[in-house]
Amino acid sequence: MKLTKAQHPDTCQQKGLQRRLRELDKQIDTGAGRVLTAPDNLVEVLTTKLQQMKRDREQIEQQLKRIQKPPAINIEKQIKQLADKVWSLMDELQKAEPARVRELLQRAIDRVELSFTARQQGKRRTYHATGGKVVFRGLSGFASRGDWI
């Protein structure tokens, strides 16, 4: 499946800015060489043009940095929001009918993995849970897992 520009605007914009930087670098190099060999009456004009190209280049570099810099994540805020949602869910589950609780858990939990140890007691074998984990379905694109022992 081929992705369009609309699906990756930052990547396309980044490539365009990088291309423009390469073009400006070539123009600045060429302009610098021309300043060295230009007649005295054109040096000021060429120097002004070179300075403008350098300013343009700096602006493009700043744009690239903004695009490439990942957004800041406030993990404490996200944890607080998640905790608030969990407490709210707990309140709702306590009030809900058992059938509704079962339905919600079936939708939220992918699987439960348990580990046991076997003990022989005479002719009987008993099993004791020693640990396990609950694997939840993906939340916001991330799989989550809760372990317990």
C-alpha cells in the first residue's frame, strides 16, 4: 500500500525543506565564489544577496528542527488521567450488573496467563497458583500487561 502526501505531511515537508537547504548551500557557495571575483561596484549587491540566502537557510533549519523534534510528553499528566479513568471505571463496575461487568471484562482482557505448581498429597495431586498475568487488549495503540504474583 502506497501512502500519500496527506498521510505523511511532516515527512514530505521535511524532504522539501532538506531539498531547499541543498539548493541554498549550492547558491551560497556559488555566490561566495562570485563575490571574490566580482568588480568592486557589484560586491555590495552580491554580499547583500548572500546574507539574505544565509538568513533563509537559518529559517529553513529552524523549521526542520521543529518538524524533527518529537512532541514533548507530559508523562505525569498522562498517568494522572489514566488513574482518574481507572477509578471512574472501578466505580462504574461496582454499580453495574454482573452481565455488564462480564461483557466489559471480555472486551478489555485479551487473555489471562496463570502458572501453577503441582503437589502430590498421597494419591491426590493438588495445584497451587504461583503467579500469572493479565494481558489487556491494546489501549490507544499500545498493548498493556498487568502482572501479579
